Amino acid sequence: RRGGGGGDDAALVGDISLNLFEEFWYGGDTTAQRDEFEPANEVERNLLDTLSSYVPRMVLRKLMRDSAPILCPEVEHFKAAVLFADISGFTPLTERLGAKGKEGVELLTTTLNKFFGQLVSIVHSFGGDIVKYAGDAILAQWPTDHDMFTMSMMACQCAMALQERLHNFPVEGGVLTLHSGVACGELIALYVGGLNNRMEYLVDGKPLTDMSSCEKDAASGEVYISPDVYALVQKHIKYKIVPNKENVLLEGIARPMSIVALRDKLPLLTDMQNNMKGFLPRAVLRHIKDSKTGKIAYLGELRTVTVMFVNLSMTFRGEQDVPLLQNAISAIQNQLDRFEGTLRQFIVDDKGVVLIAVWGLPPLAHENDPERAVEAALNMVTPLLDLQVFPSIGVTTGRVFCGDVGSEERREYAVVGDVVNLSARLMAAAKQGILTDDTTYQMSQKSIEFQALDPIKVKGKKDAQKIFKPLKPLRNRREVKRNAQAGANEELVGRTKEVKVFTEIVQRLRTADHTHQCQCLIIQGDAGIGKCLARDTRVLLHDGAVRRVQHVRVGDVLMGEHSAPRRVVAVARGRERMATVRFVAADHEQQHEHGA
């Protein structure tokens, strides 16, 4: 390394670095001895590729060595260079395009995946592993057992490539900008959670603190590196020592190294599936389950959701605190399960140990999601205090973009919008309490007692924000858990009027003359409100009068017990939210229309 020159020395250094890199990733790999779990067909291969795209490569490395169920908590130690790339302009873009409805959502999905697709490609081309999409940023790591110099060089070269190719990235109405921080050192990786097979992979260690410090030093378009990285790579970079800053401004690469990266995809076997599914949210798992090819299209939509940020107000000191961390996340997961929220992310960063949860994501969405989120917050405080953990919680409600961010190589189901940022701001202001925004208060005040507090100024908002402190529920909750897999034993709650109407229609269907008419009942509504529950459990059709319940699409042939098969040739929705299905007899051209 001292020579750092060209010719044979440089080639030898490159060979050694690549050998060490591949030894780290493939050492201990047992997939060759588990060949009975090789995917048998294209659908199985597609499914494995889809699942693995939502999982960090370090998780795949663990499963290459051992496919046994991950039992949380589990811990791994390694060295790594880390990169935090913060993206500015993301949230305003989401708000601008989200205001344009469906067309805006499609454009937003295309724009984000174009940007993040390039970002993923660049990180992977330099041998990096994307750990998380953390809000408007990404966290990537270059793990190693021995070769910290090469991994630090790869992280620095990657950071400069990201700035060159993606800084001032043009989008509708503006640009996306980047600034980054790079650090290195000893890391600890944690597998925590585990309730209902929902786990989180996170990393912690001094490099994350150093990386965060570098990112804060960096202005738009800049990259800062920590003193530890500078000590390793200073002879290979262009840099500037900035007065009054401990970190160093990276201005370029003077003597770039040959790229060290994985040349092939990591091997994937079917015995890895259940473990990989543990890192995916239900919204994604639902689409994967419905796929006949093993692939899924990019998910993207606007939804009204309730977002919760929880800061555990604890300083994570390493492996000694793992049991406490596991108990804390288990206490939170119990409440998420009880009130049917979704664990979005669990991270350790400059804010501390932070968990993000969301209510209103498919397949579980409720009219009273704000109320559920606030009650969950109130109920998780006591078990956390019993652990000597003092949570600060922010709860907000509003319209956000929900969907995949990234590419088919590496993606994550993200929730992006101004309301997400506001939840984080309220968490910071809660000071070991609970704060909600005005929208959450308005939507849950009939069920929960609140105390109005003085409005506060928060970053990113021009006007002072109304805030409220929830005190206690005003009534006892009748808990009704909904599990999409539970089947006919479940209840459809809070739809008394609709169920009455549906029952009357079903009774008419039951007594009608079906010889010459095709009868149908259409249940229409936003994703996640329970259409599949009505269909799958037959809660409306318990008397068996209707033999087949299904989604209706153009081209479907509906088989009736007393009528000839009918093919659906058109499905239309009128202005009055009435749905019309046009049928044609499968064996002749006589058409029938039925409005519902």
C-alpha cells in the first residue's frame, strides 16, 4: 500500500483486495451443500429475487451460511466503512406531485425510481451494501474482516460518483441535491423484533456517530470524511482541511483504486424464503402472495395514514444493551399488533434509537387509525417505563406517498411526505412524552382526552404548529383483531349500515330467477378497507346463497349454478359511484347489463 503505484504492485494490491472481499462474502457459504433447495422453476427464481431485493446483502450472507430461523435478538460484529447520503428536495417533490392525483403519483413513482435506481446501481458497482432507506437518505456499508483501507476507498469513490452523477438531479419543478458523510470502524449488526416473524436488521457503532457528524458538516454538493477515514486514504484523495472542523472535506480522488465489488449475484435458495419474508412489510407480502410470476410491479400510491415516531431515549452502548433493546421493541411490537399498525423501520442514528410505525397501510386500514395510533402510544409507555426506557413519541396524520423506492436490485417500501417529517419533529419536541398534531387530535378527540398545548415552531414549517398531549381514552376499546388469513371466523366491524344493505341485496339475489339474468353484487372501496375480508370470509354470504365470490375483471367468465356462463366485457364506474358490469354470454352474443 505504501507504494500505491501502478504496474505489477497495483495489480497485486487489487488481487489481494478482491480475494479478501470475496472471502468475506463467500467464506462459510453452505449453499452448495443445500442444493435440494435450488429453485425448481422460473417462478421460484423470480420470487427469491423479489424477496432478496427488500433485504440487505448482509442478511443474505447470513442465510448463505445458515438457513435456520433467525431467533431475535442475534448479533454480528465486523468492521466497515459507512456512507450516509442525504437527499434534499425529496419531500417537496412528493407534495407537489401528490397534489396532481393519480397522474402525479405515477410521475412521482417514475421519478423516484429513476433517481434511486441509479443510486442503487452506483453503490453496488463500488461493492456497497444498502442497509436502509432512512427517510430522505440512504445508509450504505462496506463490511470487511481485515481490509479497512480498500473498503474506505470504495466508500469515498462511491460518494464522489454519487455527487457527480446525482447532485442537482432534475425533477419536475426543481432538483434533488446530495450531501454525504463517510466514516469507518467497528460495527455491531442486530437482528431484533420477531413478533409474528417481523424483524429488523440494524447496525450501530462509533462509525455511525462519526458519519452523522460528517453529514452535518457537509453543505449541499459536499462530502466530508471522518478522521479515521482520512488517516487511511489521505495519500489517495484530494482534500481540504477546514478550520474549526474535525472532519475533512473530500474534494476528489487523486489515485483511484480498481473497483472491488461482487461479480455475481449472491446465491439464493428456497430455504431462505421464510427468513427473508420477516423483513418485509405486509403491504409487500400481500402483493407477492397474489403474484403468479414471482415478480411484482413497483408499488406506489397516495394514502392518508397516521405516522408514529418513537425515540427510546436510551444510549445504545453495544452488545450489553441488546437484551434491553429487544425487550423494548417487543413491548412496542405488542402494541402495534394489538392496534393493527405496521412497523415501518427501526434505526439507530444521531437521534438515538428510533422506531417508526404507520397506521393505514394495506392490507390493514381503519376509519379510526388516528385513534388506534394514539391509544397504542398511550399503552406502550408503561411497559417501556418498566424497562427504565423513557420514550418520546410524535403522532401525525395526513396524506403521504406509500410505495417502493429503489430498483429491482435493492428497494424498500417507503412512506414519504411532509406529515412524516412533522412526526419526527414532534417526537423531538415531546421530551419523554407524547405529542400529536392538530389533524390527529381532530380525528380522535371523541375517543381520547387531550390537553391542548401552546403551538410550537418546527423545522420545515413556516407557521407555528398546534400540538396536543393525549391523556387517556374516554371509553374502553372493544378489541377486534383482523387477520386476513383467519377466514370465516372474523367479523367486519363498524359497517352496520353497509352490511344491512348487502344482506338485502343478497336476499334478492337468492330469491331471483337466474335463468335469464346474471345477478351480481359489487363491493367497491379504497385499498385496505376490507373488501377482501368480505370476499374471503363470506361474512355477507353466510347462508350459502351465492356460490362464488371473486374479484371481477374484464375477460372473467362468471359461472352461475342456474345460468349460462357470462363473460365480463366491460366494468365502468359512473359519476354517482355506481358500478356497471357488462356481460356477454360465453356461448353467444346476447349481452346483459347489471348495475349495482
